[in-house]
Amino acid sequence: MKLTKSSIKMLAVAGMTVLMHQAAVGQSVTGKPIRIVTDSPGGGSDFTSRLIGQELTSRQGQVVVVDNRPAGIIPGEVVYQAPADGNTLLVAANSFWLQKYMRDKMPYDPIKDFSPVIYTNRGPNILVVTPSLPANSVQELVALAKAKPRTIAFASSATGSIAHIAVELFRSMAGIEIVHVPYKGIVQANTAVMSGDVQVIFTTLASVTGLIKSGKLKALAITTAQPSVLFPELPTVAASGFPGYELVTVTGLLAPAKTPRAVIERLNADIAQILNEPAVKERYLNLGVEVVGGPPEQFEAAIQRDMTVLGKVIKDAGIHVE
């Protein structure tokens, strides 16, 4: 078949469109895999990385590799050092950008050296206590803590974790003296409260829903500003006498700071489409979190709110990690 000048031009334009699409989703001409870097396997960020990676692979026909690294500064350092071409992305939550207030020295700036791509999901923490504690509401817990200062212990999954920050925000607003006991993970912390070794914890909804239903833990409140669709019968901390209290786990994707805007916008559009799928929303709800989506600016606004509100909590409490 002989090609006319017109048909050749049309093919060239079509080919260029394909290449532009590939570049925009981080797919290089050489077929280089997209790498999504996150922290240790099994957590919420790992779940988001694998879900999005799987969906991008099926939709774009491009290999997506999830690269798990130890929690802390390492995941961010890997992405910070990567080319800003959309091929290397970071899935992270609050503690990633808030570590700026907790570490003396860092190899990168978690705000200036990264560009928000999309706000994937948000999850409330839930305030639970050991069943034997004679407190059935937030107000009763506060009254007990004030009557017996430093006799009630709060657990967290680690120093500087969102669970730890939730405790410090509550402690400052309630004006109580309580003891913080950090553990090496959310499972260990939840188990300590369940056994009564520690009395109270702000923890993830997914990790304790079954324990609450079985009576092994007692739920008092949820940390969202408004009642959550995930646990509608539970009052908020804010409505329990502490207006303004709000703390949610914010999770999203970031790219190196100099990633072209066109690449970020295309990634945002493709991932937003994935997040809007009913089956994907259901998978998140089963984990006790809600899908967000939205433009990069929405994720940026959530980060900035954390930096303003929770950054002050960290400074006031003197939270420090090595």
C-alpha cells in the first residue's frame, strides 16, 4: 500500500501522541518500569502502592514495581535522588513531611524537594481503651486522668508516629498528664492495650474493628472533624468536649520536585480514574479509610495544614527521632 503525504502526516501525529502519553504516565520509550517507593510491607502506604501499581499495570500495559524500604528517611531519599521524569514516585503519609520537625538533619526537604501528585486516601484514628478502664466516654477518660495524673498510659506504634502525635494533641487540648509508651508497630501497641499493660491508644480503624466488636477493646471516639461513615455511631473527639480536634492519616503520591507539570497532571488523571472505581473504593473502605482523589493542589493543602497544626504539636511536645 502506497502512503500519501497526508496519511504519513497522520501517522506521525498519532505516533507522537502515543509517545507523549507514555512520557506523561512515566513510561519511557525503552519500557523502563515505573517504580513506586514506599515503606515496609503490610502498612497502609504499601497497600496503596500495590493497588495503584496493579491498576496502572493493567491500564497502561507498563510494568510497575513496588520498592519497599525501611520506614524513616530512606524512601524519600531514594525518590529525591531519582530523575524527575515520572518513573519514580513515592507513596507516603503524614510522618513523611512531619519528620522535618522531628529530625536534626535530613538529606532532603520533604516539602521543597517533592511535588504532590494526588491525595489518595484519608483514614481516621480511633480512641480505644482497655475494657477494664472505668471510662466509657472521652469526658470520663479525661476526668480519670485529671484525678490520677500520670497513672494512665497511652500507647503508640512508634515515637513520632501519627498515633503519637494524636496523643500529644489530645493531651495538650485536655490539659492532662499522661504517660506515652511507644512500641515497635501498631500490632504490638494494640496488643498492649488489649492486655491492659497500657490503657489507651489512638489507633487505625482497620486494626481494631474486630477487637472492638468482640469486646476486647472499648471504643470512645473517632478523630475526624465530623462523624465518619466508617463508624457512624461513634462520636468525634471534637464533639466530646474538644472542638477543633481533628487528626487523620493522610496518604498520597509524590514525585521529585522538578517533575514536569504535564507528567504530574497525567499521573493525577490516571490515578484519579483508578480511585473512582467502585471496587477500589470498596477495598479502601474495608481497611477503614476513605478515597479522596482531587487535583495535586488538594493534596498540597492537606500537607500544609499538617505542617501548620501538627508541626506546632510536635514542637510543643518536643518529639524527636533519630
